[in-house]
Amino acid sequence: MVMTPVWSNELKRIAIGTVLALAVGWIAGKVLLALLVATVGYLGFHLVQVKRLEAWLRRRRQQRPPDSVGIWGEIFGELYWLQERTRQRKRRLAGIIDRFKQASEAIPDAAVILQADGRIEWLNEAAEKYLDLRSPQDVGRPVLDLVRSLEFTRFMTAGDFDEALELPSPRDESIILSVQVAPYGDNRRLLLARDISRLYHLERVRRDFVANVSHELRSPLTVIRGYTEAFVDASDELGERWAKPIHQMDQQTNRMCRIVDDLLALSRLESNPLAAGDTLVPVASLLESVREDAFDLTGEELQVSIDAADSLCVRGEYNELYSAVSNLVFNAVQYTPVFKEIRLRWYADAAGAHLEVHDQGVGIEAEHIPRLTERFYRVDKARSRAVGGTGLGLAIVKHVLARHDAQLRIESVVGQGSSFICDFPDDRVSVVDGYSRQSAL
């Protein structure tokens, strides 16, 4: 081990003191006594320095260290240097904290830091404005005791923070908040609440406008459809010249009617975001009915197989589920060649129950999958128009599943086909003995 100059000098002092004590003791004829006195003096010096160190450390106000010699001078100097470094770090940290507080207060969104047990650790001023929280009174209290909302309690208890929660402000119900939670650090969570009242009301106006326009279009379209059907029936009398225009008129009129019907259905679903009812729906028989409708619609002998657990049922609304499943199946029919198979599966596992519609069509590129449930989004616009799609089917499916606490999962391989899987939670699924497709039909 390398010896520092300080220790070298200290050892020299000890050696010189020992030699002097021996010399004095030899002259006085008291060698042991001289060594004892020298040792006690050396220890006394160190005890005095320890006392001075304790007194210096106990002083709260900033002072320079006591003057000393030898190793104690070095110790005092090192401690003072470490103390100054600590003070500088504290000042920098205090500055960072002050800047963070200033930045957090400048943020228009409510921000709340939650501990692992859901207690409030910190909040900004906007949290008082939007969430009716107070600082420092509410710090350390559970956030669920302060923000009293059934939707908020379910959101925080479920722990699934992939999507934001929309709810009225506890302080002012005219303010609509979008609440997001981001886990971070040592089991802590950052809760952010943003005022989206303007966007919420704009969305509401848009929904009302679409619903009203769709409703107003329904009557004139019904009249137009009646005339086009009459023209189709009389196409033989009108001659071959008018056959193609009449067929195109009939095709586009039917497409417009389907768009209006889908818009109205979507508007009804969006205006009623609450959970669906609790009626027992036999999914196996529902799949049989959808398959029969697909046969009637296409007029072709499709290859549609069903593998469904007869006793497995869903609690919800039959008509809504029928609409969602038929949209998935009709999409599969439109994009699958006749000689390919469409498989319908209904099964349960440890994660819940799953309804899968698998086709052997052209498949979907990965970049399009996240946007498939958007209104009017089409992967191949030309093909969608050719097959008469409205671009609203998967949006309807998404809203129906949301009302049944379910989610849509899409898996696809280009050139091999796609799977549209509806995942239902356990509390929406029931096993009913004695249920069969024939008895339910």
C-alpha cells in the first residue's frame, strides 16, 4: 500500500517524539516514565482534536474548520472540502427542484405523482383546478378517496392505462378531462388530466351532425331506391341501352343506403357508451345465422366452417353482437376467393372467451392494421368501392365490443390471410349446460 505524505510526516513526528522521550528519560534515569508521559501527551493531543472536530461539526452556521497541524490539519481540510461539495450539490439540486416546480406550474394540465399504494406524493396547481385536490392538505392521502368517480375508480383499479379515460371534472362538471396514467420509477405513477372540453363538444357536434344528416338522407334515398328497383324490374322493356346505367344506379343507391344505415348504427353506439345489457347470447347459434345470411347475400356456396362451443354464451345485446360478427364475416366473404375457406371459431381459455373470424384472403400489411377501425379507412380504396364496402364496418365492431368490455385483435400475413379476434373477459362469459345450436335457433 502506498503511503501518503501526510502519514509519512505523522510517522516521522512519532519517531522524533519517541527518540526525544527516550533521550530525556535516559538523562533523567526515568525511561519508562518519559515514554508514558509522551504517549499520554500524544493521546491528549488527539482527544483535543476530536473535541474540536465535534464542536465544529455541531455548529449549524457555515464556518471554516479549526486550524491544526499534521494529520488533523489534513482531516479538517478534507472534511471542509467535502462539506463545500455537499453544499454546492444541495444548491444545484434545490435549483433543479425549483425549476421543476416552476415548469410543472406552467403546465396547463393537472399533474399528480402517486406512490405505489395510490397515495398522493406531489401535485401541481392545475390539479386543484381540475381534480379539486389541495396541497399540502391532500398529500399522503389516497387519490381514490379524493376523486370520487365510479369510472375513475374502475380505471385506477384495473391498472390498464393504454387508453385515456374521459370523465367530468370533480370541481366543474362542464369541464371534460382526459386522464392518463404513466407508471415510472419505483412503482410510482404519474397521473395527468387534460381539459378536452372543446374537443369533446366538437366531437359531440360532429356526431349530432352526422346523425341528423344520415336521418334526413334516409327518406329521399328510400324513394330513390324504390324508383331504381322499379327501373331494374322494367330493364327488359327499356332495352339493352339502359341496362348498364340502371344496374349502376341500383348498385350505388344500395351502397348509399348501406352507408346511411351504418352511420346511423354508429351514431347510436357512440351516443350510448355505457356497457351493454345482461342478456344471455348463444354465440354458436348466432354464428350459424350469420353464415346463412352470408350464403343468402352472395348466392354462392361458400366454404365457411364453424368450430364453436355450444354451451359458451356471452352476456350482452344480441342485435349488437350480431351486427359486429356479421360485419367481420361479410368482410371476410368479400376479400376471400370462393375456393378458399373462412373459419369461425368460438372458444374459451384462461384469458377469457374468443371469437375468431379467419380468412384466406390477400392479407393486410402491418402498417395498416392500427388504423383499420377508423371511419372510412380503407387499405385498397379501389377494391373497397368495387365490392361495395362502406368503410364503417370495423368502426361499428370496435364500438360494439367496447360496450361488451371486449377488444378487437387483428393478425394478418400478406398473401396468407387475416384473423379478426374478439376477446371477451371472463365476467362477460357464461357456460350454460344444455344449450345447443338447434335449441337456440
